[in-house]
Amino acid sequence: MSEVLAGLGLRRGLSDVLQPVEPGRIDFMEVAPENWMHLGGRLRREFQRFAERYPIYLHGLSLNIGGFAPLDRDLLLSIRQFMSEFDCPLYTEHLTYCADDGHLYDLLPIPFTEEAVRHVAARVRQVQDILGEQIALENASYYAAPGQALSESEFIRAVLEEADCKLLLDVNNVYVNSINHRYDPLQFLDELPLERACYMHIAGHYEEAEDLRVDTHGADVIEPVWALLDEAYARVGPLPTLVERDFNFPPIEELLAEVDQVRSAQLRYAAAVTG
């Protein structure tokens, strides 16, 4: 059974309030490496203090794994150096594209086609060759499905199997997509290559309309997403799980309460298995 690990994203807007958090409240932190790799001075020292206290997981924003522009080799070499310097256990990215001639500042859906599978998998293999290890790709939220020859779960499975990479299972994205694209989230979980899952995310979202949810990471996790987390643990076990919060930060104790809720869900699963 996996070790029980509940984490929180390290954002600059949380840095001051996270520094005095007592040991044991957070098991690990996650950062976007692009936001921290090339810093100096006070911010660098601040990050080093966190890295001395917590394992640091990396979740990239700009690799553009589904795009057609050449992979940014300098970025990848910087990530490899950063991972080595801070002993980061995992690098993950979004199964999306985000650039063309320049960065588009959004995570856009890749067409669910066999051609796209081959294209993305080849780029993932190239990334893994440069980094010298497997990466994990996140099932992304999306609001349109251009050229959908495969289902979302078929596409994810095909990419991960052909690339031989891992899965970052984002539970909130499963919930959001199930509302927006009208599918059963439990059936979707069962269709994913969960044997490749190694890490999980949970987050809040925005209810734009009864049939439209927007993945924002700017709100509390809602009860149906917590229930879906329990269902995910029943299928994959209590993998390391991160609470994502990117803005609209509440008091730190409220965020830590969500981390505690993740840990409680993990411990419930562990007790059910061993009991």
C-alpha cells in the first residue's frame, strides 16, 4: 500500500503564511518549476528553506507536450538540473498544448485522434530521454473536443501506453469534464489506465452554469469531488495527493483543513484495507 502523503501547492502568495506551519501538517509541496528555477536573492533563499523541509514535486506549465513547435530543450535541461539539485521525486505536465509560434498562456485540448497519439507519445519519449526518467501526464479539463475520433479515456490510455509514461490523476478534472461533457465519472475512472497512476490532484472549480464547470483552482473543494476522491482511492489506493489552490487564498488554516481532509480519506482507505 502507498505511503499516506497529503500535499499543498507552494505559491508565492502563500509563502509567508506557510513558513510558520508546524511539522506534520503538510507532507510535500508542489511547484511549477518555471516559476522558481531561475530566481535569486530572497526568493531563492525562501524556496531553499521550503525544499529543506518538504519533498518538492514539479508540475510544469509550458512544456507544450501536444504542440508542434520543437520541444524546449533548454527548459528541459533546466528542469533536470532543478530536479537533481532539490531531489524532486516527480515531474508532471498537462496532456495539452500551450504554444505555437509563441506561448498562448492557456492549456488547450489536443484532438483525440490516433495521429495525435503518435505525435504526443513521440514527444513524451523525447522528454523522458532528456530527463532520464518517466514523467506523468495529467488528465486535463477541456471545454471543446475538436476532431474527437477517440474518447477522452481511450486517448489518454493510448498516449500513456505508447509513450510508457505515468498518469497524474486529477480528480477535480474528472468531475468538471463529467459535467461539461455529460459522462459518468465512475465509468470514466474505470476506463483510465489506472495501473499507471502515481500521483493525484484535487481542487475547487467555478460553477458557471448548471451544465458548465470551469477548472479554476480558486475555490474550496466541493463535496461531490471529495466523494470522487474516495472512489479513486478505492481503485488506485491512497497515492500522494495534492490540494491545488492558485488564487482567492483563504486563511491558511482552511487550506490546511483540506490537506487534513485528504489525509483522512487516505487513512480511511488504509483502515478499510487492513481492517
